Amino acid sequence: MARERILVVEDNDANLRLVTFLLSSKGYDVRGASDAQQALLLLETFRPRLILMDLQLPGTDGYALTRRLKADPASRHVPIIALTAFAMRGDEEKAFAAGCTGYITKPIDTRTLPSRIAEYLASEPVSERTM
Ligand code: MN
């Protein structure tokens, strides 16, 4: 079985490396982008099964990028899980309104992240478009 592809959009380098390490070590094919522009460029060739989206990004933020991806037939089927700062109340509602299907709070809980991702993947049907 092919390794499942995950895109992580996160401008904090330490967070990006942490998430990439945790998920790569579980066998996922993980790519990272530090802003919306990089993410969109990567998505031209990389078809993820799931996207982890930091909401606070420089320039185009995670909400706007999520809305854009959800408006595009090429990417609207890809589940997007928001990465939200723990203290930011209200982020979750805004994330769902933008099109996210779930959220994970930061700081990242290294013990539970892989199982949370596995649950999200299991709850989302595999689209033929990601094959
Ligand atoms: Mn950020």
C-alpha cells in the first residue's frame, strides 16, 4: 500500500519539523510548506490525502487558504485539519466556517498527534482524485 500523503502548512519552523518528524516516523509521506504560496505550488504536483493547516500564516492566512482550496474542484475533496493556538478561542468555529473538518490545538501533543491523524484519515472516504 502506498504511503499516505500529508501536507503540513506551518510557518513556525520548529512546529513544522516536529509534525513532519512525528508523522514521517509513522510512515506517512509528509511535505511541508511555510506559507500559502508555497503550499499552492506544492499542490500542483503533490496530492495529499489530508492537509494540516496552521491558521496564522504570514500573508494569506490559513482561513483564506482553506477557503481557496475548498473552492477549487482539484482540492475541495481533501480534508483540512486546522492547527490552532490553544489560547485562541473562537478559532475553531472560524476554522469550520472556512471549510476545515477538524482541528488540533497547539502546542502539539506529541503523544496523541499520530493517532488523531489516523482517526481523521479513517473517518474520511478516500477520493479517487487523490490516487
Ligand atoms: Mn503560524
